[in-house]
Amino acid sequence: MKALTVPGTLDALDAIAEYTIAAAEAANLDPDTSYNLRLAIDELVTNIIQHGYKTADQTGTIRLQAILSDRALILTIEDKGVPYDPTQKSPPRDLHLPPEHRQMGGLGIYLAMKSVDRLIYERVGDRNRNIVMIERPAGLNYDWSEG
Amino acid sequence: MDITINKLQAVTVVELAGDLDANTASEVQQKVISLATPSSKILLDLHGVKYMSSAGLRMLLSLYRHVTANKGQVVLVGLAPQIYKTMSITGFLNFFTTCETLESGLAVLQQKS
């Protein structure tokens, strides 16, 4: 698919969701997997907008690129915000706690990590690159084995 | 995001329609938290919400805290299966009361007093 470049602001979330849903449709993902992909991309991008660009004291852009292969849908997110590796974030420790003892945030990256098959982070020059991978069902054999 | 607020006897029914993400959750948060007056009974109808990110969870946690601090009650109805799953893996179902339909949600709020 053609890449999408949007300003790193919350207004861009709709366009990002639209692009992600189109990629999921092109990959023929089932509704649950498609939802999970949208959630993961939304959380990663929201984190970039609210933290990556906020602390960098500048507005930058976010670039999304979907690549489809027989086996997987790969979505790459690139930004020029402060260096941040979401794969190094430890999972929240307060998920079992009652509401009065929970933190208000910190769930987005956790949900993103839980929602995709693989998340890879790279720092390339002045850019963060997050690579999200969703495995695709393997053609007709999948239907037979499931049926 | 469409927010519709109605009074049904003692219960304030808040109907949301649209996606709950970082772009829309803050507006919803402002509106619903102002409803958390002392002993308020709030029913949040999410039938029209097909997508919710962690920004929605943050709004829900904030609402829950305001409602319980004011000795009120809040019930969620009409959660899409994927939203139910998000709330489950983050532990939100441990403390939120959820119902499938508006009627069952109203019944829960009207029996507790």
C-alpha cells in the first residue's frame, strides 16, 4: 500500500485508523485480528503524539507503511520524536489492584504488545521505527483445518 | 463522538456513539464527570461505541473514581466483545458492573440504593 504521512497530532488518529483498517481488509484479516491491529497502531501512535513529540517541543510527522506478504501484514510506523523503545516497557503491575490504587495511564503500550504477533523497535538515524507484524492465515489449508 | 444525556427516573443515562480514542475521550470525560454528583446513578450506554483504546479506559477509571467518591453508582451496558476483552485483560471487569441491555442496567441501578 502507498505510505501515509500525517502530522503528529491527535487529529490525525482518524486517518491512521482508516489506513490501518484498509490494510487489514487488504490482508483479509478476521474482525478480531483487524480490531487488535487497529488498537496496537492507535496506542503506539498516540504514545508518539503525546510523549515523543510533546517532549521534543516540536511538531513532527508520522509515517505509516503497510506491506503485505503471503504470510504476514507488516505495518511500519516512523517518527522523529524523542527516542523511545516500547518493547522495553515492563507490563503494568497494578492490573489486579482495585481502582483506587491504580495508575491513571500506562495501559496503552501494554495493550499494543498484547494485540499483535510481533513488535520490533529500531532506532534509525534520527527516527524511531516500530514494526508491527500480524500473521496471516495460510490460504485454503487454513479453512480446511479449521472447518 | 456523540454524547446524549437523559434522565430516566433517578438514573442518568449517558449514551455514547462513535470511537473512543485519545482524540475523543477527553471531551467525554469532561461531560460525564460533571454528572457524578453526590449519590448519582449513572448508566453509560456503549452500544454505539465500536472501538475503545486505553484513552477510553482512562476516562472510565476517572469516572469510576468520581462516582464512588460521591457515593454514587455506575453501570456500563452494551459493550462490544472486543471492548469487553480489553477491559478484561486490564482488570477493569474486576470492579466495573456491566450489563448487556439498557433494561438490565437500569434494573441493577434501581434495585441498589
